[in-house]
Amino acid sequence: MDNQDPVRVYSMLLFLVKHGDRLAWIVSVGALALGIVYWAIEQAVWALPISVIGAIFLYVLLKSYVEMVRLIVDMMLPK
């Protein structure tokens, strides 16, 4: 494993470094959209505030995960 290319070995980490911000945004907007669709179909008033809070929480969680991955990649992977 010492002589292998880090791009091939850690491809998912490098993918998250490159596209992590966009991915966090897309996932959280998707969760919000699902909440809006559920509200429109079922007319459940509670779905809107829960989907907004859930989307914000999901964005913060995913964004912090991406930042931790970036920190790990910066410190551990050879350049």
C-alpha cells in the first residue's frame, strides 16, 4: 500500500474534498424538497417546520463532515 497512487486508494476522500460543499447543499435542499412535497400531498402542517429544521441540521452535519475530511486529507495524504 505504500507504493500505490493515493488518487486510486483514497478516491472517495478526494471526491469529498472536491465536491463536498456542493454535495452537502444538494442533499439538504433535497431533504427540504421532500418535506415540501409531503406537505403538499398530505397537508400536514408540521411537515414544513420539521423539514426546514432537518435540512439545516443535515447541511451543518454534512458540511462539518466534509471539513473534517479536508483536514484529514491535508494532514495525512502525501502531496
